[in-house]
Amino acid sequence: MRLELVNKSSDKASLASVEALFSPMYIDQDKAWDGKLFKDSFESLGRYKSNDFPKNVFDYYLGISDSQIVDKESKKNEYLRQLELVNGRINQVQSVYKTYRTKNKITETVPKDFKDLQKELDFYITETDKFSIKITDKTGELSKEKINLDILNQDLEELKKLSSKIKERFSEIRHECVYCHSILTRQQSLTRLELEDNELAIKSRIDSISQQIMKSKRIVQEKEEAIKQLQEQFNQYHERLTELKQLSDIDEYVNQNVLSELKKLEIQETSEKSNLDKLIGDITKEIRMLKKELNQRAKTIEGDYEALKNELSILIGSTGITDKKFRNFDKLKGSGTNLNKDLLVIFLVYMNLIDSKSITSLPFAIDSFVKNETDEKVLKKMFDAINSKFLSLKSQTFFSIIRDNLKYVDSKVNQVNIESPLLKREYYSDLSKEII
């Protein structure tokens, strides 16, 4: 078991004490019935901060502790610190690289081996040839599309002229051919455009041609943009090719090697950066999944808490904890029998939750719950709860009771009678055999 709690005096987390670990399992008769929840059964529990204890202890047993999340967030912060250092080194290398290149008027870094240089030259030659061919092809396609757009625009113009003359039935109206500039009659225009001599057919063709023009303009724009991008890539590769061809003297080659080593160092640090980015991304995802799982589990247990609280409140007759929320361990208000009933409900609810949800199995003990309670009806209800929700737990349970109240306890339980005085040596070995 590993649980850390924050100490009030030092404000630092340290391993929880044995008393803190056992606090949910033991209810003391003298100190646990004043309204405080699980805080006074042992002497030293006041050392812990109230926002840590006892909430974090119960979270630990119920499997909803955020300790894993805290550990992973700590690891994530460490990765982030490393990433900050790596980014600093990358910036330093890039600064040295830029300064050295500017001071020595070096064009660009190249491979250390001349064979590699030749390979790079061949690569850029091949690529610039490819770009040149693509630019030629795209330019041809653009030219064809522009011709098609011109034809569509001319057809549209002619259709508009026909439409404007639709009500004038003069057979000798002259129209100039947009291709050969010969004079066409209205009927010849209609025949060339394969249209009927009516307004509806002409308007329909105008709409069709307009849509084709819009599509053609879009294609022209796309092809012009594609040619522009190809031209930019071609210029970049051609510029690099020109630089490589200029590397002819040994001083230049040495300078290039210096830059090459700096570039290798940058690549090495960039690789480390990529690795850290991945680790940070992975652990962030794990934290997100853990939070989701914990929230879902906490909601499920909260539902069980409410069900148990309502069941036991009805059984015992408790009325003071209706609004008591799950994992709220603030002191209960009240006094006398009513406070005893409220406290018993809360104690039994959390003991049942731990018994059913925790992977850690430890014995539970209640050092009685009454001192001066005389109402037999109340006693019976409280002992009914002890029988059904405490003595029936899967874990081992201990409950101290005076002889007069044995009539309320299930006869199936194992009874150990302790006589007074309790500290006689001759009684120790016999009693220890019965209890342990």
C-alpha cells in the first residue's frame, strides 16, 4: 500500500501513517461520536490537511484516487522541461548556423562526400526537368480552356442579340459571325446554334451557356494557380541547382562541411524534440483517459452511496444527512440520539463501499455506538443495521457490546466474552487465541 498525505506543518506529502490507513476501518466509542467523520479514532490524525484527510484515504480504497494522474502529470511536466531545453539548443544551433553562413557568405549546406554532391545535383536536375514538363502540360491545358471560354463568351453574346430581337420577325436581320466575320441572317444564327425560333429555347440556352462559362472560368483559375505553384517549386529547385554547380573550390567545401555538422546536430536535437512531443502527447492522452475513467467510477460509486444512505436512513430512522454528499467529510451537526443515528448511517455506508469496492481487504471494528441510549426501539433499529450492514460484510468485523444488548445481535456471530480486569496476565494467552 502506498498513499501519500500532506502534512499541515511542512506542507509536504509523505507516506500516510498506519493510523490514517486504518481510520476508515475503526470507530472508537469515546472519540468517534461527536460529529467528526473518521478524524478522531486515533490521536495523530490532526497532523494532516483537511482537504487531504480523510477524503484521499477513502479515494485510495475506493479506487478513485487521482494519485496516478498526479504521477503522470509530474512525468508530463518533466517532459515539458526537457522539451524547453531541447528547443533552446535547437535555437542556439540555428543561430550559429545562420551567423556562420552569413559571415562566410555560404550559399547552402551540401553533403560531405562529393559522390553525395553529384547525387544531389542529379536529383535537382531530374526534378527541374519534371517541373518543366508539368508546367508545359498545364500551360497547354490552360490555353485550350481559355479558347473554350472565348467560344462560350461569343456564343453567349450572339444569344443575347437573338433574344433582344425575338419579337422582331424580320428575316433579313444581319448578324456577324464571331468566327469568320461573315454576315448571318437571323435564321442562319438560329441554325448554327441549333435553336428553335422562340424565346424560351433561347433563354434556356443562355442559362446553359452561362453555367458553362462559370465552370470554365473556375477551371482556368485552378490551372493558373497550379501553374503558379509549379513555377515557384521550379524556381526553388533551379536556384538550388545553380548553387550546387557553383561549389568548386576547397574553402567553400570546408565551409559547407561546417554547416553540414551543424545541420546534423540540429537534426539530432529535432529528433529528440519529436520524441518528447510524442511522449507528451501520449501521456496527455493517458491522463485524459484516466480522468474519464475515474469520473465514471466515482459517479457509479456515488450512486451506490446515495442508495445505501437512503436505505440505512430509513432502516435506522436518520433524518439529518439527506443532503450529505458523497466524499463530503465535514462535521455533522446535532446531538444525542439523532446525531448517533446520523453518524452510524455514514460509518456503515462508507464501510460497505470499501468492503465491496476496494481491492484491499482489512478488518473493520466498531467499539460500540451507544453509552446512555435507553430507547429500546431506537436500539433495535440501530442493531438491525449492524446485523445487516456490518456483521455481514465480506471482511472480518469486530463489534464491542455490553452483555445486556446481546439480544439485539444475530446469534450466528462468534462471541468473545472479555471479563474485567482486562490486563490480568493469566487471561492474555486465552483471549489472544480467541481474538486473533
